[in-house]
Amino acid sequence: MAWGKRVTIAVVVVMFGSAAMAEPAGTPSFVPVALDQGPDPVGSVVVEPGDHLWKISASHLEEVLERPAQPGEIDPYWRSVIETNQGLLVSGDPDLIYPGEVIRLPTAP
């Protein structure tokens, strides 16, 4: 009788431990990797934790312009970044990008 209780407790602990380590629904189980495909007419950047397309767009523009970019400058470029990556995003949603994902950057104005 005591043995059966121990087995039941062990099974519950194992099942609980597995559930606690499960990834949330919708989380990709892989990290996208950029493949070397030769010269690329557009640049690219690897997404870091906390990044979003607006932030990436603004940072790239600031590098190109060599000064802080204004929202009126960022907006059209941000839209072109979304358009360039439309079919390439892992999630398919420009509001949901993952660390390790490669974002293509069109030529900045």
C-alpha cells in the first residue's frame, strides 16, 4: 500500500516538473539562422531581446544620417522595413519578432 502512494507522488512530481518547463504556446522552438547567400543589396540586423521594428528602423536611420532621426523620418522607413520583411518574419506579424531572427533593412533615404 505504501509503495503505491510513493509511485503516485513520483508521477505527479514528474508531470508537474514537465509542465513547469513547457514553453508558452506560440513560442518558436528554434532560432532562425542567417545563411550566407552572397552579396545582399539590402542590409540586415539580428534581433536582440527587447528589439522591435520601430527601434531597429530608428537605430539604422541614426547610423545612416549620423544624427538622431525624427519620427517623421522614421515612420516611412519603418513602413518600408515592414514591407521588406512581410513574408520573412517567423511569426508573420511585424509586431512580434524574436531574438535571433534576421531583419532585412532596405536602403535608407
